[in-house]
Amino acid sequence: MSQAQASPLAVSSPDSKPRQSREIKDHLRLIAEMTREFTASHDYKIIVHSALERITKYIGAEAVSLFLLADNGETLACSACYGPVDITGLRISAKTGVVGRATA
């Protein structure tokens, strides 16, 4: 692989360690905030909605969804989502698309 094609993660720079340290601190801060919310509420829907909203904003995504594998192991159901389109309740094959690949 030429230098022009090298992965940015493979290139070491003077800023890489401080940047990685900040990223780790940001991840830990997000986890700590979410943990506090989880322990403060006993309402699953509020907890999941808050978590999905935080994750969406943290990663800079337009939307996120939580798909759970059905008991039969063949179907994924959207248990909760955050974003412009509500797909809660959507069911897909566990072998379909990106979501299905994540369960493989």
C-alpha cells in the first residue's frame, strides 16, 4: 500500500495520542451519563429513547435504531428508534441487509 493509500489510523502524528485520549474520555463521559440516566429511571421506553438520542448525536448520525432478535432467531424487530422516521415495530429477516449482517 502506498503512502497515499495508507489508512489514517496507521499514520502516527504528534497529535494522535492526545486525540485518542480525548476520544476515550468522550466515550467514557457518554457511558457515565447514560449509566446515570439508566439508574435514575425505571421506564424502559424513556431510557432507550434517551440512549438512542444521545448515541445519534454523539456519532453524528441522522437516525439510529435498536433491533432485537426474535425468539425464533429468524426475525429482527425494531424495538426503538430515534430520527426523522419512526420504524418501531418494523420486522425484517435476520439475514437481511446491514442489520441482519450485524447478527451473523
